[in-house]
Amino acid sequence: MKKAILFCLVLLLGSVAGVAGAADPYPSSPISLIVAYTPGGATDFQARIVSMPAGEERYFGQPIVIVNKPGAGGMTAWNWCVEKGGKDGYTLVSYNMPHLIAQSIVSKPSFTADSFIPVANWGADPAVLIVPKKSPLKNVKEFVEYAKANPGKVTINGAGLYVGHHIATLQLEKAAGIKLTYIPEKGGTDAFQAVYSNKVMAGFNNLADAFRNTDNLNILAIADTKRHEFLPDVPTFQELGYDIDDASVNYRGYCFVKGVSQEAVDKAIKVAPAMFNDPMVVKKMKESGSPLKVMNNVETQKMFNSQKAKLEVLLKDLVKK
Amino acid sequence: MLETLQHMGNLLSLGNFLVLLLGSVGGIFFGAMPGLSPTMAVALLVPFTFYMDATTGLILLGSVYTSAVAGGAITAVLINIPGAPASIATLLDGHPMAKKGEGQQALYIAFVGSLIGGVCGVLALILLTPPLAAFALSFGPSELFWVSVFGITVIAGLSDGRLIKGLFGGVLGMLISCIGYSPMLGEPRFVFHDTLISGIAMVPALIGLFAIPQVLDLAAEVHLQVTKNKYMPKKGVFWPTVRKFREWWKTVVIGNIVGIIIGIIPGAGGQVAGLINYDQARKMSKHPETFGTGEPEGVVASEVSNNATVGAALIPLLTLGVPGSPTAAVLLGGLLIHGLFPGPELFGKHADITYTFIAGMLVAQFFMCGIGLLFARYSHAIMNIPNLIMMASVVILAVIGTYCVQNNMDDVIVMFALGLLMYLGAKAEFPSAPVVLGVILGPIAEESFLRGKMIAETDVGVFSYFFTGGINLLFIALSVGSLAWGLYGEHSRHRKRQNAQAASAAAA
């Protein structure tokens, strides 16, 4: 008899637990967000701002915890996510475009753009062409003419290899038919310092950082398809007659690794864009001078596809054998 | 200067005062935990300042930065692991002092030294910002390259008379730092296994090289030592210890100069300053042979100059948005989140916040020192921990500290592997400090050389790019001088030893 009661109890408990498990909607515990860069960098900083309201009931209802996995320009984190990362829906990944796609094309790591399911995009930071305040080159036309007259002699820097700034440099070389010497720096602020102090002749850098520093440098043009609200007077390259599109724009957002449950994806694509548009997020992003650009999963997927197509052409010659 | 004094009053509000206290206590704790470097501490706290007003938030970040750099000395002295990268040079003499039972004095010296350095660094920030900011901008790839070469010449001083082995260790350290993707060319180097793809980060290397040999040494002795010395807090040693600073005035002055210069140079932080000044102190000393065996002056040299970098690193940050150290780079996020953009506006429109922040940094130095001294008084508690428990705790701290740098288990494997290698190396009398120096300076030297070479090739050519210009020549001269002095010192000590041996042989 005792055994039978015990059996029934176990059965009952089991079924209760089973019901509880099934009824427990995603997410039932905190979610990790893998950030591929060091704490305090622009991506980490913005990821922390946009993820702040995640704990509210109308969004995820669970906090999002930032986990930094820096290294190899982002590849360490993205490789880890694809190879070892959890597919239970509790591991969100922050992507940086065009870095992720450019690295997947050039270095052939474990991931490609197709390894990820886009959830939502929060930021878009176009690259701008900057020169030191004292530079004799005052506009893009003078810059291109000088570079034509001195092939390979113009030094231009950016935040590293195969990041948006590098892509923009390659595009400018192609569009204007010039040869530049690209200097990869350790990060965006290091690149700025070299431009301020005339150690290099020009640079591509983040619009968000450049517009705060117009005391020390001149901004010649934006590598995007339209002008930016922060810098209404700065023309785009297209306006000036150079065929440079938005392939170098630094997009940031959430994605999942393929294979995550549909329930998690459905929930995340619904709440993430709304969370990025939360008034508190909008205010903090604006105060810190970080350009916000919220896109839902469909728009983000479109951006993934178009950047991939453009970069495959642009980086064809750089692919490692 | 006056502006800062005027804003000192703002610190007296209850909220700001509590935050200052909390930041100092927390900072010392962060600093003492291996792996939780000052950079990490500030980065983790930036999001918390979202909810504070700008002044309070910045006071918190500033006080944590200051205390974390100093707090690293605790672990360095008591258990021979640099709690923060800046305290590498501190352990070279700090731990031998602790072994002799002078841990309490070593910590008194470390915190009073930190106070002096910290205050001088902040005073440089208050008084000399305009000229020094311009100086920071004159450091390009070639200048940074020569600074790192100057740092490398310190190897002789860290080798304890085993120059060849020290040089070998330095080269090994540089090779270790090459592992992973080349930042300049994007090529993977020495990546024999996926574990190594992201390279060997500095903090795991530091922990592995210092902590693991230490644990293995303790383990080897554990059966020998049945009864351990019982340490008691010593009374009346504080003033005699502090009074000795008068003898060390030269080290203190040079330490401040080194710290402030290294602090404003973007790309080199407290660890470089500490090591360079340690070496200078050893060279200037009348008894260089005592360094490495528990010489208090070595602790002073390291701690004065690593804390002098803190205020100085903020000079280019606040004026130009160019951080003078990795921690200052993270602090930039703390400014931006409140809409404070570096530049003239910070000292005009937002002067109220900025000067209160700087005043907070100044006061934080005293809080840091006070809390540190209080801790030193009770440091015997850690020294009395039985070896078996100590070994286990050090291993746990080492694993946690390594893992939390990049949340990467591969780093833990690398840390243990390096530690084992260093243990075997130490058995053959290879000193560990030069290896660490190579790990720290290798990447700076390599990247700045390649970057300089790329720029030079478009312009004046590599030779004239690296060998002309005042700062380049100055650092070349300093490097040659340091190397010559180091070699001469080694040589004369060697001869003295030989003479002594010959004399004792003759006597026998």
C-alpha cells in the first residue's frame, strides 16, 4: 500500500512538474547576451543601455545579462556561439555588421551570416571621412586629387582590420580610382588620436564619435545613402559623385544562433524592437550621442542579405586561401 | 586649481560622501581580487551609474579606479599574485617582505606610497592639464615604440643577476604575446589549437605565471613545515615605517615623474610605470643587491608610480577624449552616458560636474590610503592561514580571476599550462618577471613598430621616421643609457662575486 501511495505521489509530482514546465512561458530565467568586444567599448556600452528595460513584464520579463567574450575582432565570440553556445534561447548574441560578415568572408571561421537568425537591430553608426583640423585638404575633391597625384602616399586609419572603417576605405579606393595606405589601429579612440595629432593624414571613423570632436578635426563626407541628423551639413559620398553606399555602416543588434526553439524566436522578435524604442532607451542613447536605428527581424534579415552580397564582391581579392 | 577647491564642498553631501567611501572600499576589494582589474571594475560599474546623477556616478567611478589600482598591492604582498596588473613590480619585493614577517610594513609602505603617487597624479591633472594634453598628442607610433623599447631594457634589472635567463624569458614572453590573430595583418600566428585563437590575454598570463608556481612551491614544502609561524599585528611600526620615506625621496620624486609621463601616454598604463620605476630605483640604489629580497624601497617605487598614472591618464581623456590608459578608456563610457563629452565644454558648461569629479579623485586618494592602512593592520589574518587552505584558495582565486576576464574556459587551461611551464622554469632559475614584461610590452612594441613602418613607407622612410624627432631621440638615449648601466652593474657585481669566491678559496 505504502508503495502504491508513493508511486501515486511520484506520478502526481511528476505530472505537476511536467505541467509547470510546459506552461512556463519563455523566458523563465535570465538571458545572457554575448558581446564580442571588451567592457566599456561602444558596442558593450550601447548593448547595456538597450538591454536595461529587459526585466519589465511587457518586454522579456527577465533581465538580460551582458557576457563579454572579446578577441580576434569579434570572431572569438561568434565562433564560440556557433560551436559551443546554448541553443535553448537563453543565449542572445550581439552582432556587429559589417564586421561579422566581412570576417566570415575573409578568414573563413566556423560561422557565416547564415548561422544566425536576426532578432532586431538597435543601432546604425555610419563611417565618416575625417582629416585633422590643420589639414590642407578641405573637401573630398581635394582629397581625391591629392591621392591621385600621390598614389599610396595617403595614410588613412580606422578601428582595425575588416571593420566598417576598413570597408569604407576599400569602397573609396574603388569608387575614386585611388590607392590609399590603410593603417589598422587598436580601436576607434586610438584611431582618432592619430588623426588629431597629424600622425596619419585621414581616417574613417564612427559618426557618433566624430561629431563630438569637430574642434579637432574636419568631417568631409558620410559613407551612407543619406545625410545624418547629427551632421546635417556634411554631404554623403553619393551626393559628391562617388558610388559608395551603406555597406560600411556599423549596425548593431540582437540575433540567435540557428537551431533555437521557435517559441524563443517568436517572443524575442516581438519584444526586442519595442524595448529598443522604450522612451528611457531612446533618451539615454540620445544623451550619449549614440545613433539609434531600430529595425525588426524582417528588416534586419534584409540588411544582412544586402550587406553580404555587397561585401562578397568588395572583399573578393582579400579572401584567404 | 581654485575651481577644484571651490567644488570640494560638493563632496560633503551625504550621498556623495557615502559613494566615495563605498567606491574606495569596493575598489580595494576589486583591486585585491586577481582578475578583477581596475579596468574591469570600472566597466562593470558604468551601468550602475545610469541611475545616479552625473556627479555621484563619476565620483564612484573615480574612487573605484584609484582604489583598485592600489588594492592590487594586497594580494601582491600577501600571496604573491598581482591583484591588478599594475602591482606586478610590487610583489617583487613586497612578497619577500611578507615572507620575512614584514607584510604589515610592506602594506603600510604600499598604501602611503600610493597616496603620494595618487595625489601627485591628480595635482598634475589640476595644474598642468593644458601643456600635458599637448604632450600626449605628440606620442605617435614611433614614440610609443621607443617607450616600449625603454621598458624592455628594464629586463636586466628584473633578472636578479641571471641576465641571459632573463633575456630568454623576455623573448619567450614576447612570443607568447604574438599568439592569436595579428592585429595589423589579420593572420593567425602560432594557433596550433582552437584554444589559442583569441591569443593569450594579459591577466590570465599574469595569474598563471605568478600564482601557479607559488602554489606548487607551497605544495612541495607542505610536509616539511609542521608548525607555521604565528603572526601577530605589530604595534608602533607605522610611524617608523613612514619616516623612512625621507630616505626614499629620490625614488618618490622619480616615481611621480615616471608615473605622470607614462600615465598621459595613450597605450601604456600603470604596470609599465611600476616596472620602469622599480628598475630606476634599483639602479639608483646604493645596495641594488637587496632588491628582490624584500627591499622596502622597491615597493615604494612601484606603488608611487602606478598610482601617479591614475590622475595623469585622465588629462588627455578630459581634454581631448583620448584615454591615457585602458581604464580611462572605460571611464569615457561613464562620461558619455551622462551626456558629458570630453573637450572644452567639460571645463565650461559642465565645469560644476568636472571639478567636483576631480576634487572627488583627490579626496578618494586619502580614503584609499586610510582603508588600505586599516586593512594592513589586520593582514596577519591572511598570513596565518594554514598552507593547505592557502593553496586551495589561491587556486580557486586564480581560476575565477582568469575565467571572468573573458568568460572563457580556454583561458583557464592556458593559465594552468603557463603556470606549470613557469614552475619548471623557476626550478632552472628562470625569473618570472621578465616573461611578464615581454607579455606586456611585446604587443605595444610590435604594433607601434608595424604601424610606424606603414606610415613611414608612404613618407620619409623607416629610418628617419624612427630616428628623428626630440622624443624619439630622448627615449633612444634613455634606452641605451639604461641598458649600459644595467650591463655595467651586472658586470661589476659578477666580478665582485668572483673576487669574493677567489678570496674565500684562497683563505681555505
